[in-house]
Amino acid sequence: MGGVIVTNPPKADAKDVEALAAFGVATVSEAMGRTGLLGPSIRPVQQGVRVAGTAVTVLSWPGDNLMIHAAVEQCGEGDILVVTTTSPCTDGLFGELFATALQKRGVRGVVLNTGIRDTQELRDMGFAAWSRAVSSQGTVKATGGSVNVPVAIDGQVVRPGDVIVADDDGVVVVPREKARETAEKSEAREAKEAATRAAFLEGQLGLDRYGLRDTLKQLGVEYRSYEEYTGAGS
């Protein structure tokens, strides 16, 4: 099976990537109209870590990590490696040795639509990782694939150079052309949430702040006392 390794693809501007790094995955996704999430099955192997970087993508054969070896050469400072396979795979395609090589090159983390292993070692060395599964199952290096081509994870397309933001809530992809706009919208959303948080701390209810009492009324939701609801005392 053949494939292609694309070199020097366009990337989002580093300043826009750093701006997005200030915001959580939920905020970034909401800022893009609730899009970009790679799905709830992609989970972190650590806690309390947020990263943002530019995607280097890998399309591999199931149970084969040859193309991850090829992708390491294409990775550099500020990148995040994104790996998927041509059909579902939960084998441990990635572990501590790969992380060592990537960390040396300034890579900020890895997102795997497959399995991962050596999770304790990854936590110990501070290399951030998100994966669909944890599995000790090993792999071979025998089948061609591609590096730096568009890949799909849970219906979301990730292109080389797009921005990946990942934290405890999951992973979101931001198209490189929308990085600056999304950072600005994320900042505005956080400012709005800060005002709402302050209002809640003062005792205001979401029903009133968001004007939801009229929504309940329009939907036919009624308030009744316990006695009215149960018929008690009648």
C-alpha cells in the first residue's frame, strides 16, 4: 500500500495559536458555533493539562505505527501530532519512546483516534496525550500510509496546520483560517461568562438573567404547589 508524506504544509499563525491556548475546549467550540469537537471518546491520560498547537496528521493502517515514525521527522516546535487509522483500531500505536522523540522536537502533545500505552511514563515525563483507548497491544511497521493529509475523526476534518486545543474536557480542532477569529470570539465569550459568574455570585438566577421564565411559560411549563400537584388535603 502506498501513501504520501507532505512536507511544509501551511500552518496557523503562532500568535493565534497562543491566543487560543488561553481558552478551554468548551469555550473554543462554543465560539465556533458548537463545532470542531473530536467526540467524547477521545480522553486525556493526564489531568489538569491544556495545550494548543498546530496539527501534524497521520493516517495509518490499523495495528501499524510505521507512519508515526515517518511523521516524527515532520514535527517541530509547537506542533501536536494527530493520528488516526483507515479503520477502527484500539491497539497501542503510541508510547513513551515516541513521546521522547517528539518532546525533543518541541511537540506539545499527541491526539490518537487509537490506543496508547506507557501512560504512567507519559505522565511522569510531562508529555500530554489524548486517546480513544489505553492498550498494551503492540504493533507492526509494515504498511504504508500518509502524513500531513486531511484526516477525519468523529466526523471532524483535521488538516495539517489546523489548530488543536485539548484539555480535560476533550479535543477541538480550529481551521487554520479561522484561528484569529475564533480566538477573538472566545475572548468575548469568556468576558460574557465572567459577567454572568459575577451575577450568579450575587444571587441572580439563570431563569432571570437569560429570560427563561417566558420560555417556560411558552412551553406550557406550570408552577404548582406540592398540595396542588399531589392533591393532598383535598
